Amino acid sequence: MEAKFWLERWLNRQIGWHQDQFNPWLIKYWPGFALPAGSSVFVPLCGKSLDMMWLKSAGHRVFGVELSELAVEEFFAEAQIEFEIVENPPDLPRYRGDVFNIYCGDYLEISARQLNVAHGTYDRGGLVALPLEQRAIYADHVQRVMPDGGHMLLLTFEYDQGQVPGPPFSVEQSEVQTLYGSRCKVELLEVGTTDVVPPHFTEAGVTSAMEGIYHITKEH
């Protein structure tokens, strides 16, 4: 998807992917990763996700990257956290407040150096936001910035994409293995059914989807 598409979605408030509650899979599985208190967690394509507040409550520093300036500013406003914008070219502008550092711009411009050795990565809506031709590029970059031994909780959607177009796009287990299996250990933790779907799914008659919950560990 082009940047213009996402920026217009935020501007027009077409953000059906945003959830106003903590994700139950994050709550269920993240503690099992046993990351040290104070460790950094990377949240790619983070939007204004409330899950970042949950990660804070779990004792983490949170590093996100988000294309929309509006989304980043709304995150801090809704969390009632004061922030400052750090300009350090050629890095992306960084919104810093409390335990949060959110870079605003293209995720491909994020490097491992900027993430303070993020041993955790949380991807609820990043991979599934992208069409097939962009997902390999995205997954490769995420693995590049993950340190060896780093842990990722990846959540995917599976549904009949012939009934309704993405985003979010359908990503099957075989694709997850293809994208991550050569450099990471891929463990399918659970497959569940969710009725939390975007409005355009419901309008097309798709009222539920399967969710894949994966624990991905960077090996090399």
C-alpha cells in the first residue's frame, strides 16, 4: 500500500483496525517470553495502539514506528503523556515521552541502532496491513533489526480473501514459515476465532476470521 493510502485513512478516521482494549493474545502469551524488566520492545506500524500502554505496564520501554504524524500525536494525547520531538537527521523524527519513543515515517528507515537493542517485537497489525508483494520486504526488515535471541509475538488474520479485500490481508501459516523460517524458529502458539473485524468486513458479510498467534525467535 502506498503512503498516501494510510495517511488518508487516518485523516478520514477510517481506522477500523484500531482496538480500544488490550489485545487478549498479548496478555496471554507475552509474559511467557520472560523478557527482563526494562527491556525494549519494538512495535512496527504501531498506529496509536493501546497495547503499547500494556507493554509499559509490563515494565518495558517501547519503540514504535508509524507513518502518520496524526496517529502518533493522538497516542500521546489519549495517554495524557507529554512528549517532545527529537530531530536528529538522518534519523526519522522521534516522539519521546515517558517510556515511549515513536519514530514517524517509513519503517524501512528504522535501524537496529535506533531501537536500543529491542529484544522483544510485537506485531499485531503490521504484517497483515501489507499486500503480498510487500510482506517479504517487511518481514526481512523486521528480522534485520531484531537481535539474535530476540522474541516476537506475531498475530495474523486468515479468511477467504475472495469475499472481501484487505487490509487486513489474509496471511496463512505456510507464508509465515516462508517469511521467517530461514532465520527464526517459528512456533504456532494457537489458532483462534475472532469476531473483531473491520467494518468493511462486516458490510461484506464476513463477521469472523481466524487468528494465528506465533512466537518467533531470531536464531541468526
